[in-house]
Amino acid sequence: MALPSQGGFSSSRGGSYRRRRKGKGFTWFVVLLVAVGATWLLWPTSSDDGASNHLAESGDVVTGETVLATPPAYEYPPTPTPIPIPTPTPTVYTINNPVLPAVEEVKEETKPSPVEEVVATAPKLNVIPLAATTSLNLEEGMQLLDKGELVQARLELSNTLRMGTLTETEEAQAKGILTSISDTLVFSKTLRADDPFVIEYIVRGGDTLSGIVSKMGLQVDWRFIQRINGIKKANGIRPGQSIKLVTGPFHAIVDKATYRLDVYLGEGSDQVFVRSYKVGLGEFDSTPTGIFKVRNNSKLVNPTWINPRTREFYSADNPENPIGERWIGLQGIDERTKDYAGLGIHGTVEPQTIGTQASMGCIRMHSEDVTQVYEMLGENVSTVRIK
């Protein structure tokens, strides 16, 4: 209802007021009628069924005199008391370990593993990503690798590996990293001044690869020098050419339990891991254990073979020759192995038998693998320990 000061009427008792005296009765009747109507319209009520039904159907919420649109139902919790919803984090271990505080879970998730650090800082080494280790046994070697000190990292990791204190996972990790280091330090042209197993040689007139190996007293096959330098033809070297020489010696350890042959370079405490190969062994566990050496004048390329059981002869060029293209004869050098004869490392025409017991007692390998081992192991120098 409009107040008197807002209705446009004058409050002075001038002439206009006196001229309306004749209509006084009618005026009061009109005023009374308006007052009754306004009172009826504005009188507060305790309930309004029609309005309530309308609000219930529309889903609106009444707050005082303001109508607010109801938010979507999924934003409301199912319980009467609202529960604040925290901002989701990218990864939270709430399924397997719901009792851990969210903050601790996030810290554990973002903590880098030693493997991730090595891969990130040394991508050129093509490090094989393996399972992370929870111990600190490999930490020093990995720190050296992270600094780019490949020679020292190789020695540190090899010493740790040789101690025999690593778990199976840690051993696999160490061998994977050392294999990648060997790809650079052993099997490529890379020359490191601090590497005790390599030297640089400048080819002279009249040199041959076999002559260089003999002259420099290397304990490897000349084909290995050809391999690591990427020389396509053995007679393709030229005077003034710089080539990398690996001095050797190489040794091998055969683990019968895992069907692996691991190659090492060097002697004693300076010995370093190079590479691991899958092998096949003797049927009925007939491959003997003990220490052997590569027999003098026993390494053969494309050999002939006579089956000791059937006396069947296989010529050098026979594609069915069971021992393949390489033969490395072994000679026992301890009390337990000195009487063994005919034992050797060779290829196979049955690659599906690698990783099984199928030979007559010898160690068989894939063709390319035995070719590499043939080039590394030296006669009357390299040892092979079977355990």
C-alpha cells in the first residue's frame, strides 16, 4: 500500500481541499473498500497448497522470498549431511590400501625409481628397462653411469654382480645395463682412453687383420676385430686407417639352471660382464660341471662331424650337419673334468632345442650367437666354467 507521501496528494489545507467537502462520504467509502481489499490480499497464511504443489513439481527451492533453481541431483550427496568432495589427483592408491592418507600416497607415486633416472639421463646407451630394485646394491654403479663414466660404471656393476649378493631381479637389471654398455665399449668403434681393454692401431703397409692380432698379442680371433670395426672385407684395410683393437682375454660361465652362457672380459678383480646367450644342454642332464679351457687347435669353421653313436659322417657343407658352422673344443682342467673328451660348444640345425636338454652333452647355441663366442674365446687361454 502506498504511503500518503507517495500518493500525489497535497498535505496543505488550501482551496482544493475545501472544494471536495461535498464528496466526503463517498471518498471515505472508497478508502475503506481499498483498505479491505489490500488487507485480504496481503494477509499472511500458514500454508498454501496450490503454491506448494507447484514448487514441488518444478523442483525449485524456496529461500525466503527468492526462488533458486535446484542444481542437478548428482551434485548432492546421498546423506543428509553434505560431504565435501576433494579434488581428484592423477593417481591415488585407494583400492589396495584405502587406509593410507592421500598425501602420503601421492608422495609415494611421484617418487622416481633408480631405473627411471638411468634411462632418462643416458638414452644413448639404449639401456634395457627392467624391474626397479628396492635395494641400494646398484646405486654406486648407476650414479657413475649417470655421469657418463661408462668404464668405471661397468667395473662397479660387474664387481657387484660377481659378489653374488644380488637378488634375481637385481642381477637381471645389472646384466641388462652391462649389455648396453658393452654395445658401446666392446662391440662398436668407440675408443675410450680410460678403457684398459682397448687400444687404437694405425694400419701400416702390408698389414692384415690376422697379422695385427698376432703382432699385437691379442687374445681374440681376427674376425672379432673385423666385426667391431665394421670392416666388410678382411683385406679391405688400408695404410693410415685407425682401427680399434680389443685385447682380451674373454671367459665364459655356463649356468645349467638358466640355460645361459655369460661372457666376461679380463681377469680377476678387473673382469667385467659383456653379454649373455641362451644355450641348449645335454639330454638327461649329461652336460658335466666343472672348469674347462678352450683346447689348443680345436676351433673350427664349417667342421665335419662323425656321430659317436651311429658313426654317421657329416661333411663340412652338409646342411644337416648337427653341429652347425662353428666348433669350440673344451678340455677339462680340474680333477673332476680332466678325463672328459669330445665336449665342445657348437651351433645347431635345430634352434628349437635351445633352452632344453637335447644334445649328447655338448653346449649348443644359435648360429649367430656361437659365431660371436667363437670370435671372442681364445685357444689355450679362455676358460669355460659350467655350474
